[in-house]
Amino acid sequence: MKNELIIIVEGDLLIAKDMKGMLEREGFQVISNIPNYDSAVKAIETYNPDLVLIDIHLSEEYEGIKLGRYLHRLGKIPFIYVTCCSDRITFEKVKNTRPYGFLMKPIRKVDLIANSILTINNFKHKKIDPLRIEKKSINDAPFRIRNVIDYINENIYEKIDVTELAELSRWKVHHFIRIFSNVMGTTPYKYILERKMELAKTLIEKTSQPIQEISYDLNFQNYSNFYLAFRKIYNISPEAYRKNKNIENFTFNQEIKHKSSDYF
């Protein structure tokens, strides 16, 4: 398992650096020193990212849309356009490339993070949402897997057994694991673990609940297992993550307070 990888294709290196910092503070891996179409294609083929953020105007006008057409034909990686242009001509040029989002400069952190998280999540689950599948589904596998995903999300605080999920899908265990892995790109066990870790990370950052208590609430057998899983996924201990986030939030609040005082 890994943190999601985002590639930023941006001609303005200062903007790219700013976006990179915002995303990395939220736990994403980021590659950002990519200013044109050719280097972007090479990076995409090399690293197979989870998301690409594309400046519409790179070294040439609308060069970013050319990259969008490439990704649309590829069909394996979602992308979001980033631009300072909101005119109708630009929208007409981009809409046929089927982007997953459209961010306006100057970039706000809340918009960047929300769009990135939702895009990666929606694309990951696209195969179990028949209404989003371009070709008509020839079987009921997406519906069965979607029911399993819904069950996992509704019972994320409980211990979830793969045998239980297989019964819900009405497939034999080995058949269920194979189909789930093919559709979701990961095993049922890893999917459950990732969802629990995503929730744990949010609780560690946004609440003062003791970390050990969070691990017990999420039904880990012991804190050691939780600690090792968190560290393996995020390359940082739960305690260090909370400490870093508290420092970041304090610094951010001080900056806002300082800026606000300039008006009074």
C-alpha cells in the first residue's frame, strides 16, 4: 500500500511548488517539476500516478488540453485542469476531454485538497457504480461489489471478516476475493485496512481522542498492530503525525491572526 501519487503539470514553478506543499501536508506523494507535455507523458508512463493536475496553458497555448486528450484516451488516470481562464471558449475546448474537475487560480488549499481526494476516491470506485460506466454492464458484479463496499463503510468500526463479505456477495470466498481484487485493484483485506487508516488519520488530526483509544474503537486487536499499519501506510507514527499536524495548525492560525491584524 502507498500514499496516493499526484503529478502536477504546471508551467509556473512557484505555483507548482505551492500546490506541492499543500498536497504533501495532507499526506500525498507529489511530483511537480513537470512544465510541458512531453515531460508529463514520460512521467505518467513511468510513475502511473493516481491523479494528474494540469495547467491548461503550458509552454504553448492550450498544451494542457493536449495532455488531457492523451489521458482521456488512456482511460486509466483521472485528471483535473488548473487555470486562470474561465471563458466559454476554454470550457468548450476542455469539456470533450472529460476532466474530473476544474480549479481556478489562485488555488485555495480547501478546493485543491477536496477535489483531489474526491477525484481519486470516485475514480477508484467507478467500476462499482454502473451509472458511471460508459459501457453497459454485462453482469451484476458491480452491484454486488458496491453492496460490499457500502457494508464496509457502514461497519468500519467493527471487525469485518472476508468470509462475511463473501456471503454478502453470494460468491464463494476465493471467487469473491478474485472479483473484488479485479474490480477494486486491491484485496478486500487491504481495502478494509486502508479505510480504517483513513478514518484513523482524520480522527488523529481533527480530534483530541487518545490514539490508543482510536485504535481500539476501530477494532484493532492491539495497539502494536495499529501502530505498525499506520506507519507502513503513511511512513510516520500516529504520535508524530498528530504532533506535526498540531504544529501546522498552530502556525496556520498564527498566520491568519497576523494577516487579520493588518486590517485593524
